[in-house]
Amino acid sequence: MTKMEIQDNQAIRLSELMYLCFFALMLFAKGIGLYDGQLLYKLFLVTAFSCLGIKMCITGHTLKEWIMILMASAFSLLIYRHSGEKGILICMVTVLAMKNIDIKRVFRVGLTVWSISAGGRFFLSLFDLEHTQMAVQTKSLTGGVLRYFMGFPHPNVLHISYLVLTAFVIYCLKDGYKLKHLCALLVGNLFLFFYSYSLTGAITVGIYIFLSYYVAKKNIGKVEYVLAELAFPLCLLISIALPVLATGRIFELADKVFNNRVAFSKHFLTWDRISLLGNNLASITTEIVTMDNSFVFALIVYGVLIFVVICALYFMLIHTYVKERRNMELAIIICFFIAGITEPFLFNTSFKNLTLLFLGEFIFRNSEAQKKLFILKDKDREFTLNLTGVKKAGREIKEIGNEYGRKIAVGSIIIAILLMLVGVFTYQAPQYVLDVEVDQLLLFERIRAGMTAAILSYIALCMLGYLAGFLQKRKEHSNKR
């Protein structure tokens, strides 16, 4: 086989393809806004789980692994029957089916699917902004602001979705993560903030962007690794211990910092609600009193037993990754835990907890030499994916970038800034904004409109610039012939 064939063709086993189909289906369903209870979501769920069923049947596992899988599945079903939450089933199968899966491939598929689904959902809302759900809220930092949902269940979810996108982007780049990528992601973070006004979301994304760049470019010492191991217990203390133990001024300050989430957590963290098999979420929450902490969610809804197992696995995972110096993975895990303090997305049906992939990879490592048992033996066939066209297009884009990229970027930035200034000073507030104007809301809307004009024009100009470069290249090749 030639070197070119090795580069332009990739081998993939049926079992891995089935897992990628599961992951893509679940991610796409959540990206376009489907939720539990909808018929279409149920169809996606059944199809995705069918792919996993095929994957499990044709994958070989050791006897110990089969016992673990059967016990964990049975336990998850028991928790589901008791709590009524499908999140435990989805999280469990995501982990248990990770054997022999290339995690980098999963992230590449995730980046493609999430960009199309969640990104498309945002831009569709952007071009139909007047009919997008929105809410006026007074923030201590900004005063009255107009928060846009942009097709998502809540503005906070919009920003968590961007955290997921940045994780896909940075992990796929890994050693290629450069300052220009950092700046682009920060601009995107600021841009989304003027829609979501999720301060905790923006801060978490900012921490992750900088932390990933730091660990990618610096030699990490013992102090940083000690802090990495302390991150998870600290998140648990803030989530579980702080609401129960804090009193007086400390409690009030903490509750203000976390925007009433400490008080909500204290409401749920009572002895009559802490049980071995959890509680039914619908019976203990209301539209006002919500469970916005992932760790409280896991403890109260799924129960003490599963919570202890989750904590033990994550402690072992982080300790192992620290020993192996898996810095980029540690950055994702730590920042997702930080986000989990203020959002319940880690263990519910939202399918945004990318740390589960690392957990699955960790559980099934070092078992290749052991005897395997199959449900369907010799069915895990290997396919070759011909990526010649994709690789050729990638090479052409890279060539255009090397030759014209800097000119395209600088020219697009200059024009985008000019259009942003025009957008800011010529902004005419629509009636729905004038109807709710409070504090400095109109000023923030003017900034939002200017940034939107800048971002959209920059993207459009870069696309046009690369298209022009592509046509120029084709013309040069034609003239040479």
C-alpha cells in the first residue's frame, strides 16, 4: 500500500462505526433542540440505542467486563424505574460502549455534528430574531438586559453549548492550538455573551480557553497537578457541603455569587430526599425552584449509590490522567466540572458531558491481551473509508491559507470593524426592544447589533476570500496546462 493510500484511506471497524452513529444521532438530536417526551426524540433515541446494541453484540469483552456491564445496566434500569430520568441510562451506555473506540474520532465527529446542529440552530434564530424567545432580566453587573434563547431552552444552555463547541475545537486541534485560535474563540465567547448574558457561562468558557492554551504551551509542574487533583473535591464541596454548612453572611454571599443556586441546592439537600436510589425529579422541582447543579442532581435524583460510584470513577480518572500528563483532557474535565456547579448538564439527558468519553476510555484500557467473549463472533468487520476527496479539499484550503490567508484575514477584520461601527451608530431599535427598555438595555442592544454585524461580515468575507483564492488557483492550473 502506498503512502498516499495510507493517508487518504482510513480503516474503521463496524463496532466503532456503530458507536459513532450512536454519538452523532444523540448529539444531533440535542443540537437541533429535541427533548425527552417528543416523538422525534424517541425515534432518535431508539435508533441510537439500536446502533449501540449492535456494537455491544459484535465487540469482544472479558468475563469481568461482561459482569460489570450487566450489573451496571441492571442497576441503571433500577435507578431509571425509581427516578423516571433517562439521563442515567444515556450516561451509562455512553461509558459502557466505549471499548475499542478512538476518542479522537469521536471528537471529530462531534465537532462536525455539533457545528451543523447547534450552530445552525443559533444562526436560524439569528436571522429570525424578532420571533426568538427572549426574557428581560436585571443583572447586578449590567442592570436590565434582554436575554435571547436563540432556539435553546435557556440563555445559560446557549453558553454551555458554546463550551461544548470549544471543547470539540480545542481537542481536535490539540498541539495545533495556537494564539489565533484562542483569540477567535474568545471573540465568539464575547459575541454570545451579548445574547445569553450568562456571566457564569462566559467565565467558564474563558477559563477553559485560557487553561487549554496554558497547558498546551507550558511545562506543567507539580503544583499545577496538585491543583488539578483538588479541582473535583473542591467542586463537590461547593456543590454539596457549602449549601448545608454555610450560614449567615457567608451563605448570603455565596448565594449571591452563584445567583441563588446555593439556596436552591440547600432546598434539595435534606435528609428526607437523600436516598440510595434517588427521587423522581418532577415531584421535587417546580418552575421556580430548579436543580441547577449537576452534582446535586446526581446525588438527589439518582441516589447515594450511583453518586459514590460516579465520584470514585472520576477520582481515579483524574489521578491517572495526572500521572500520564494528559493535560488537554484534564483541562476539559476540570472546566466541565466547574460548569456543572451552575448547570445540571453533566448527568441529565442533555448529552453534553464529554468527560464521559474519557471515563469510558479509562475503564476499558489494558484488556487487549485477555480472553474475550462475544455475543456474535467474527461479525466486527473492517471497512475502508475513502477520504481522498476530503483530504484533497483540505490540502487546497491549506494552500490558499498559506498564500492568501493573512491578506484575507486582515482585510476581513478591517471591513468587519468598519461595519461594526456602522451597525452601532445606525442601529434602530425594533419595537420589541423599545417596549421593554430599562436601565442601559438599549446601549447593550446597540453593542450586540454591532458585534453581530462584525462577526457575520467577517465570516462571509473570509468565505468569499477563500472562494476567490480557490478560483484563482484553478485558473493558474488551467493556464499551466
